[in-house]
Amino acid sequence: MSYQIPKFRHPDLPVNDLGYTKADYEGSISSLCAGCGHDSISGAIVMACHELSIEPHKIAKLSGIGCSSKSPTYFLGNSHGFNSVHGRMPSVVTGAAMANRDLMYLGVSGDGDTASIGMGQFAHVARRNLNMVYIVMNNGCYGLTKGQDSATADEGSASKKGDANVYSAIDLCGTALQMGATFVARSFSGDKGQLVPLIKAAITHRGFALIDVISPCVTFNNNPGSTKSYEFVREHAEATGTVDFVPMRREITTDYKPGFSHEVTMHDGSSIHLYKVDEELDPFNRRSAMMTLEDHRETGSILTGLIYMDRDSRDLHDVLETSQRPLNELREGDLCPGNKMLENINASLR
Amino acid sequence: MKPIESLNDFVIKFANVNGTGSASANNLFAKALFRMGLPVCPKNIFPSNIQGLPTWYEVRVSEKGYLGRRGGTDIVLSVNPQSMAQDIQDVEPGGYFIYDNTKPLDLRLLRNDVNIIGIPLTLICNEQYKDPRQRQLFKNVIYVGALAALLDMDFKVLTDLVEDQFKGKEKLVLPNIHALELGHQYARTNLECPIGIRVQTSDKVGDKILLDGNTALGLGAIYGGATVAAWYPITPSTSVVDAYEKYARRVRIDPGTGRRNYAIVQAEDELSAIGMVIGASWNGARAFTATSGPGVSLMSEFLGLAYFAEIPTVLFNVQRAGPSTGMPTRTQQSDVLSAAYASHGDTKQVLLFPSTPKECFDFGALSFDLAERLQTPIILMTDLDLGMNDNMSEPLAWDDDREFDRGKVMTAEQLEEGVEFGRYLDVDGDAICYRTYPGTHHNKGAFFTRGTSRDEYAIYTEKGEEYEKNMLRLMRKWETIKEYVPGPEIVDCGKKADTAVLYYGTSEESSREALDYLAEEGVHLDAMRVRSFPFNQEVEDFIDQHKQVFVIEQNRDAQLRTLLMAEFELGPDKLKSVLCFDGTPISARNIRKQIKQHLSGNNVTPLHRNIVAGDTK
């Protein structure tokens, strides 16, 4: 049974530059638990893609296995989707991106899918700097198998079952930085104001963009004692600053105090404005990003916002020098060298 | 002792130390015979090591054109003291043992039924060369020169070959020719030349080429239009992607922009490699990976997804002896079952079995057409013997009018016209459905790819009826597949035989030779070479027409026989096994011996236990 969202919409729903309403970016009705953080992230993805005026069918959404990886059904219904194998989404995206460089690739994963079974692929897709947005819906537990701790659960954090986790937590942002990711951010499913511009910036960034989104599991990990509950995250989140995404064609209208902000021009000419709150962090310096992450880990606070961005990122297509024309558009004439060449090869083998 | 006398028909084995440059000298020897118009079959028997362990290079020379291993060794050329005791034992009675007699031969090794020929290779080198590396390298070239005299080879063919080989590095030509002459001169002056085994220029090569199967596969991928290669290095498949890259650099760089019309990604492991192939194929590019048995095991989960989600996937499996920590440099055909039923759930995978470099090229290119037409993984099953050895082959050819078969892909125009699209909807009755590439149409044709749990329109459902309906359609598709995959090659012995042999891949040449031996002894058998799985109707008919069929294969568990029994529901008596699984290519003598044992009823002990005791070389 599939649940389709009713097509009826308010006639005055705002349209974007392409004439699409937000409804054109939605998917089926979610079958996740009521209040699941993942649904808020789906909503943020819809909003970001709509506001950026990306043609929905020019997006490919891919996922692994788990609650998070079910969610691509619940947004971007006009995009091709691919629910692949547990922990292996990055490889499928890599292949897809090699085949057609003109689409936008959105990978959706969870903490089990990324930090455990998919750790290898996550590390390597980051170091290859594949041009994709990689969103982790991070709830610190395995929801679909009823609440086991995942590898991102903090040491000492207790899920609904009550036992405190005894293992060290994997910080995906730290790992991504270490692996050479060129865009690293963390956010909270409950903070759309921060998440939507981050997604937009990640989409516009050319290269691997990780957004680790803390997304509480209302059913198994939203209890007192959990460090991934709504309450805990709200109380302990510290933002690096705020981000405002400015599309290329739009006037810059936001006022900001000079000396406290950065303007970053993206590959397509659009820009993002960073309003710094954290005095220590220089988000264009990897060392600074790593130190700030470590400082926050020590104090038990959760650093959110844009943590690192490499403004001179070269993605995998740049490195491999692949043709500007998507490889999947090449035909016999482009690919097949013909019999004459084989005759020469034969002659060299006699 | 009667020395072996033969013309243009013998087996020579070089016993070397790996990492000493022997491979190129041995290759020079084989290629020279090939250029003299003699069919040759060189086989490298090498360790999983870079330097210092024993390695052998066996060359079969056969004017009759037998290109498989015969079994037995007529001449051993020994320059490796480590393996000398065994090497001298391997010489056929009346054969020749040529060795470096700078150090005298251990008298305990001496055989009086073998001709012992000493050449002071180290001494000659020490006198000629000061540099230790040169001493090592030229020693190999010197023995090739000596062999030329001993076998009465055309010396000019050798020197011409050296000139060809070092084109562009001319300053290496003269020193190599000089080394050849040193050996040649020594033999002519000090030894009786020629020996009983000799060669003479012939015309049995025609327009054939000498090529390894992996290079042919790499070329097949180029001609088949592959644009994405994703792989993880593993012997013996590595040279497939090496070859693809070599030719891609030559023919796939856009002259205007300098950009590449291909992408090669060396993955972090085989799981990732196959994931990339599936992602690229899903997105409308032709993609492939190359691996060996351990890689197929790792890829199995993804192969299941590709089977169920019906994503074209091309995998070249260059088989070797198992397991991962097994004998990676030894050949076998031992992944048949793991590939045929790769993955969990009810899965059946399409297999292709090439047996020559030409067929590696043809099937390699064909794999992409089949994968896209049939929307399923195509696993091409070659092996180390075919993949890494130079094999004499028909020349490669391509029809310039040939177009790729891209299969059933619905276009934006069709969607716009309102043609009904259901990703898993069988509209043509052949159980193959239309797919769309991502990005085709702004609001039609998008679908969510999943293994199962969806209906014909790719809408999520966990209904049992939908699952079952889909599985039955996949079975119908399996029937369609039989019409597309290459059929068997049948050789009728012309004598109304009720017994036959069945073989595939690299067992072909030795089987052919064994059948000739048996025919000389009055035993006439029909033969069929299976070239694909699923088995076509012709395969079934052939088996039906014979009372007993020997299935010749290079694994312990008679894997193709098991597959045939399972698919055709045959009892165990109908198919008998002829097996070799010591990691060397199966030999004609071994096949003959096993078939004769069966025919004489001398097979009371379970077949799996008494086979290949001894005579496998």
C-alpha cells in the first residue's frame, strides 16, 4: 500500500523561478513514526530544492537501508530514487555520478548505515570528493530493528532500554574532515532555520558535502539520559553561526555586521553569508574546524552549523578529467574505435 | 635410452626464479616459434610473489594445432636450483634436461634415461657482464640463443623479433642480439646441434594472433561502449582494467577538449566496485567490473539486488583457485556455482563461457548488449589460464555497422505522448519491462528502485501476491534469456556415438586433443562446448541424445555437472565427471586417462577421490 499525498493545493501556493510549487517537490506520505526527526529533514530537503529552483527530475536521491533510507520516498516524488544495499549507497552514487555529471545527487543515510556497515564507503566517497550531498539522519540508534545503540551513540548515553552505551562515539563530522571532505556541517532536525540554508549551500558546493543532522528517534531514543533526544540537543546545541544562502540571481538584502561575517561565492555564482558566533572557528581552515570540534566534544556541547568548507574544491570529475558531456550520452561514434584500429592491433600481435 | 625424436611437436618447460626477467626471454622464445608459423601455447605457472620463488613457463609446440596442455615435458630448461630436483624428475624418458652447469649437477639428481645437456650460463655471463643485474637478465637471453641452435630455429626470426620488441628503445637491440649470439655460438661450438627434437618453418599459423584473454576483454569493453570501469585489484583479473585503461587512453580522449570519454574508479573493495557499476548502469552508462572468485563472493549481495531490481550489470570473473588466501596465481573453473546462483533469495545469474581471446573480445562486447537487453547481471566466466597467458587466437574483428543494443528504455517523447510506464510492467510478453533513465522527464517516468516490495509500477507494497507475480515474471524472463545467450558448439564425431563429452572455457583445447587420441584408439565421442548459462534447448537436446556424457571441468566438485543436473533434473548416472583441480590447466593426457578409466568400468571408487592422482602435468 502506498500513501499518496492528496494533489489538492491552495491555488495561491508560491511558485519558484521554474513555476513549480512546493508540492512538486513532495513525495508520498511518510510511514515513519509520528514526530520522527527524519520527517522534518525531508521537509527541509523539499524546501531547499524548491527555493533553489532545481528541476525535480534533475535530482537523483539514493539511500542505503534503515529508517533514514526509507525517507527518500517521502520527498521529491518526481525524482528517480534508489534504495540500495545497507551501507553501500556511496558506491551506487559514485557510479551514477560518473554516468551523468549533470544531475544533482542526494544521498540519504543513517548513523547505522554510515558509521557502522557503511563506514568504509563513507570514508572513501569523502576522500574522492564526489560531487554529492550526503545527509545523515543521525539518531544514535537502530530504529528499524527496535532501538539498539549505533556507533554514533555517545558514551554514557542511555536509550529507552536504559543501559548506558559503553563505547566511544564516532563523530561523523570529524571523520569526514579527516577523510578530506570539502564541506562539513552539522545540524538538528528541529532547526529548519539552520538546516534549509545549509542544504542549499551543500547542493551548490562542488564536491562532497556532508550534513550530519541530529534527528531524534521518538520511539527508541528520546528519553531522559539520551544525548540524542530533542530536549538534550536543544539544550546543548551551540551553533557556529548562522548561514544565509543567497542565490545568484537574487539581491543581497540581509544586513550583517562587518567584521563578523564572511561572504563565500560558490561555483555557480551564488553566495553564502556566514554570521559567525563562534569566535574560535575559521570554517575555511581544516585545522581550526578540527580543533573546534574537539573543544566542543570535551565540554559535551554539540557544535552545529557550517564547520568546514574548502572554497577551492575539485570534485571527482575534475580529477578524472572526464568529458563535460555526460558519459551516458556518448554513442557508438564517440566510443567505438572501429575495425581499422583492430586490424592494427591484430598486426601488432603477430 | 632412445632419445625423443620429433619435428614441430614438443613440450618445453623453463624453470626460473621469479623476478629475474625470465618472462620476457621466454616470451621471446615462444613468439619466435609462432613467427616461424608454428602453433604455440605458452603457459606461465607462477607463484603469488614478486621475487625469489620458483616459476615455470611451459610452451607447447604443435604443428597439428593443439593449443591445450598435452601433459608431460620433453625438454626442461633449468636455471633454478631450488626446483631442480623436481624439474629433472618431470622430464619424459628420452627427453632433455638442459641446465646451467657452471656448478656441477648434484649426482643424486642424475637420471640415465634423460639426455643431460650443460651450458655454463653463469660463467658466460660473469665473463661478459660486470653489472649484476645485466648478468641476471642476459642469462635468460643467452639460453634462448642456445635453444635456437639446439632446436634448429631460424635465428633471423629471433633477431628480427628483438628489433620489433625494442622499437623506440634501440640501444637495447644490440646487447640483446649479442646475448642471443653468445648462447647460439656456445651451443654450436660445444654441443651436438640439433638435438632429436627440432623445429622447421611451417605455415600453420595463418592470420592468427597471440594475445591474452584479459587484454581481449579490456578491448571488448572499449568496443562494447563501456564508459565506467570500477574495480579493485585482484589477481588474475587486474590486467583486464589495465588493458581497458591502456586503450582508453589511446582512443577515448576527446581530441578537441582533451577530456576523457571514460571514467575508471579504483574502488576501496569489491563491494564498492560492483555498487559503482550498478549505479552507473542504472543511470544509463555502460559499466563493468573485473574480479576473481573472492571478489564475486563479496559482490554477491549487490548481484542479488541487481537481479531483483533488474539493473544491467557486467562482471568479468577471471577465475582462480580458491579461497581468498588460496592459490591466487593458479587456474581453475571453480566459481561456476557461486556465480550461477550468486546472492540470497531466489536468484539465477547469466553466465558466459569464452574459450579463446577472440571469444573474450566478442563476449566482452556482447555482455553490454545482453545486460541492457535482458536487464540483469551478465557474469563472464574466464580464468587465469585464458586471461593471463598468451593464447593463439583468431584475429579480432568488429563490424563497423554494428549498433549497441540499449534494450528497452522509454524516452521523454514516449512519456510525453502518454505511453503507459510501469517499471516492472510486462507489456511485450517477453517478461522484460521498460526502464527510464533518471532525469528523463519533468513529471513522468520517475520511479523508486527497490529489490522487491513493490508492484508493477514500482509503488511500495509488501503484498505476497505482488512478490510472487514478480518472481514468476523473472522466471519467464529466464526463458527469454535463453534465446539471447550464445548457444553451444557441437562437434559430431561422425560415428553415431552414444557417448559424448561436454566442456566449456579453457578445457576446450585439451579436450579436443584427448578426443583425437581416443579416436585413434577406436573410441569415438561426440562433443559439445557449452558457452552460456541458462542452458539453451540445444544443450538439453544434445544430452538427451546421448546415453552418457562426460563433463570435463577444472574444479573438484563437478560444478557445471551439478548445474546441469539441477537445471535438467537429471539423475547422477547420466553425467560423469572428468576433473582437474590442482591449479594447473587440464591436460589432454589427463582427460584421456580419466575417460578410459570410466569406459573400462574402472571407476568403482568414488570418482571424486581417485581422479587426477598423479598424471595431471
